[in-house]
Amino acid sequence: MWFNRFFSRGKSEKRVLDKIRSHIELLCRACEIFRSALENEDHDSMRRISNLEREADSIKREIISCIYEGAFLPYLRPNLCKFIETVDDVFDLLEDTSFHAMNLYLPHGIRDESNRVALLNQRMCEMLLITFEAMVAGEDLREKILAIRIYEKKIDDMKFGILCDLKELSIDSYWHGKSLSDFVSGLTTISDIIEDAGDYLQIIHLSMH
């Protein structure tokens, strides 16, 4: 692969790339499970998100440790670490959002829109993985980064509609309202962080030229 040929110094670099790939693949899986669990109101599946988050945290520590032990050239390491930390932030927020989802009744209209947002989050993660593979292969990232941003813009537009619907609801308690707010905020902020992760890939890609 182009990335390996240009910067390879040994097994450490390959190990980091393989672990980063596994990290993003795990996020894709977590987003898929979340989307399906939300759609089917499957609390057992939703609880799996916490297990995946712990697994992801372990992978993150391995990657960061390997990088600081000397994998890759020094000027690449900070942005590689920032990328990994940003992907891990998505896991953290997804876990928080799954917790809110398990303790919340969503009205029909808001549930439908939330399912659509969850699907778009899943598609964004899949595009992030495609973008990573393209970066490793030395391909142009512009169209893929644009696709990620288009997804994020769609979710931003949907967030406004969901918030308008929330304002029309009769809320029976402060905690019910807070849970609804936290759920919607988490669900619609996931895309912002995925977009940030894509930006770090672009920065890394540009720094190699």
C-alpha cells in the first residue's frame, strides 16, 4: 500500500494501520447495532454498545502506545493520535446515547426521524472507513470527505426538525424532558465528531505530500 511504502519503517507501522482499521470497523459495527436496536426497541442489543466501547478503548490504548513507541515519523504522530482520539469520542457519545435510548419513550414521529439519523450516522462511519482505506492507498480524498460532509449537513437539517417537534410535546417531568434533550443532542452530535475524524484524515493525507 502507498502509505506503507512511503513511510514504512517496520512491523510497528503495519500493526498501527491494522489496529486503526479494526477500530473504525468496530465503530461501524457499533453504529449498525445501535441503529437496529433503536429501530426494534431492542434493549439487549443496545446494551452491547458498552461492551464494544470498552473493546474500542483497549484498541485505542494499543494504537497510542505503539505510536509513542516510535511508529511513523514524528510529524505524523500528533494528527494520527488526534484521529484515534476523535474516533474514540464517537464511541463515548454513542454509549451515552444508547443509555438514554434505553430509558426513554420516543413519540412515533420523533422515533422515525431518530431512526433516519441513526442510519445516516452508520453510513458516515462506513464512509470514514472507505476514506481511511483511500488514504492508505494514496488516493484522492476530496469526494469521500465531501460525502461525509453531505451526510453531516443532512443530519443538521433533520436536527432542526426534531427540535421543532420536541417543542410541541407535553413533557410530564423535568427528567423526561432532559432525557429527550440529551438523547437528541447525542444522536445528532455523533455526525459532527465523525466529520472531525474525516478532517484529520485529510490533514494526515495532505501532510504526506
